[in-house]
Amino acid sequence: MYLPMPGRSSNSAVAQPASFPDPIHVPAGAWGRSRRLFAGLAAAGLALGAVAFAVDRPQFYHSWLTALVFGLTVALGSLFFVMLQHVTRAGWSVAVRRLAEISAWTIPFFAVLFLPLVAGMKDLFPWTGAEAAHDPLIRHKSAYLNPTFFFVRAALYFAVWTFLARYFLRRSLAQDESKDFRITIELQRRSAPGIILYGFALTFMAFDWLMSADPHWYSTIFGVYIFSGSTLSSFAFLTLVAMALRRGGYLAHTVRTDHYHDLGRLMFAFSVFWTYIAFCQFFLIWYGNIPEETVFYAHRLQGSWKAVSLFLAFGHFVVPFVLLMPRFTKRRPKFVAGMAVWILFIHYLDLHWIVMPNHHREGFAPCWVDLAALAAVLGVFLTLFTRKLAGHALVPAGDPRLPESLALEHLY
């Protein structure tokens, strides 16, 4: 069967394959062991989190915020990936796009994981405390920084992200059944305004949940900083999921070396982009030398936090830049997967570096509560992700650009 491509004449059609090189549906009951493992990880993390809540609430709240934003940014980066592929009419990425669609589908569940932070507002955000009334700078920001408006905005962010994630997945699944190429055109047209809404919500989320933890500090580029890390981490996550499926006997011939090559390219590009944004933020604040701005870096360039800052610069830029630049490294799927693990680790450390100096001013002090919170959030995320992924085709079987993705081959 032939389907005309959007933006092309009907004479330039692309064949829709009658069969796939790999199984694209997971049998009922498959991955049960993996899901039990992830569910057990979530249960253990939640149990230890409950102990931490009883023993040291301020530490629990800061650890939970770090883990929550880490998991959420991976899902949000996946949502951006989906919309970006539609708006650019990309063909190469169709084979991995369903993985991103399912990852983004988990976003509304993070709203439930956000609830523990409601009780920790006074520990996390100084502008909610009684002493804020005596701080003229915080009083000046009170029209925006107040609990009621904070929760209204949080609900709005989740509403926007949930609508976009569910819409793009629902229409993609509908196309699996109908094979209607007009759905591709529809999603293409909806992606541009979707990216704008997504960008505003992500930017203000970064201001509210992270930047306002130090209410005297401000940076107009901070939203882009979080966006770059979010998108980079989603590329890493998609790489690891594709590799895990390959080891399990799925998508081994669908997601091939050329796809890992492109995912490696994206990880390389966004590592450079993150570095550019991070340097711009640091340089402009250093050059301006305004006390309300420099306080952020002053805390992070003292004691053992200085070593973490230097390690981030090395690990977030130098390591990916050097190791992902050569062509031959990006064409080794296991190597690209190893770099994906490193990128996810360094993304978590970056968020830890943003959140924890507000609690541990004296220096870098990782503890078991950090691991418990991370286990809980990732356990819930991966349990939901694998359960949903097993219920649908692993690739967008009705997308007219799928043959282009299956035939992807780089000559350079």
C-alpha cells in the first residue's frame, strides 16, 4: 500500500511495509519480572522515604524535590522530542518515537509524586516562612511568590503537559489502526503551538520549583538551562530503552546502528548546548556582579561544592564532547548506551547541585535519603512506563514515514 506524504506530491509516495523486521507487540505477561523489579524498587524507596520523613524532614523534602524533578525532566524531554519530530517532519526518528510517546504519557503521575512537597513548602522555599515578611526583596515578589498562586501554577503546568502528552499519544495510536496519513499532517500542525505552551510551562516550573528556593537569586536564562538538561536526559533515556528492548529480542533490526548514531549526535549536540547556556548564565552573572545574582554561585564555589561545580563542568561537557565527537563511537550502540548512563548520572548531579546547597551550605553531603527518593521516583516511573509500553505497538505502525526510518542509512 502507498500513502502520499505530507508536503509531497502523490507521485512521491512512500511504501507502507506489510511486515516488520522485528516483533512490535509484547506478548501478554512478558516483562513481568522487570515490572516486579521496578515495583519493588518503588516500594523500597517509598518505605525508606517514609523513614526519612519521620527522621529528617528537611533532608527528605530536598532529596524528594531533586528526584522528582529528575524523573519529570526525563519525561518532559521525551514530550519535546515527540513534538520536535512532528514539527520538523523527521523520518529517521519514527522507529523510536513510540518510546518517547509512552515516556511522556507518565507525566500526570508525577503530579501525585509532587504532593509530598506540599507539606514541605516552608523547608524548601524561604518565601513561605514568617521571616519573609521582614525581607523587603521577598515582599516585593510576594504577588508572584505566594503559596496559593504557586499551586495554581503547578496545576496549570501539569494540565498543559498532560494534555499534550495524551493528545499526541492518542492520535499516534489511532493512526496505528487507521493508517490515515492525515493524522500525520494534524500532528505536524499541532506541534508548533504545543512546543510554545510546553516551553512556557517548563520555564516557569524551573523558576517556581528550583530558582525560588533561593528567592534572592534570579536568572532569566534558567528556564533554558533546565530545558537543555531535560532534553539531553531524554535522548539518553530513549537510547537505554532501545538498547534494553534490543537485548530482550525486540527492535534489534528496527532500531539499528544508524538510529543510535543519530541519538549519539543529539546527545553530543545538547551537551554542547547545555554548556553554552551554563557558561552564558555564569559569565553574565559574574560580569554584572549584582549581589542578588552572585549569591547563587557564591554558595557553589565554596567548600566541597566547588569540587562538584568543577566536576559538573568536566562531566557535563568535556566527557561527552570528547567521547561522542568521533563517528566510530556513535556507531557502537553499547558505547552510546554507556554514554547515556553517564549523561543521566550527570543530569541528576546537576539537579542535586542546584537544590542541595540551599540545605547543606557547608558542603556536598550525599546521603541514603537521596538514594531512597531516587529509587521511589524512578521505580514508579519505570513501572508505569513498562506497563504502558507492553500494551501497545513498540513503533508507530501507521506512520507513513516509518519506511524511511526502517531504511535509514548514513553514508558519512
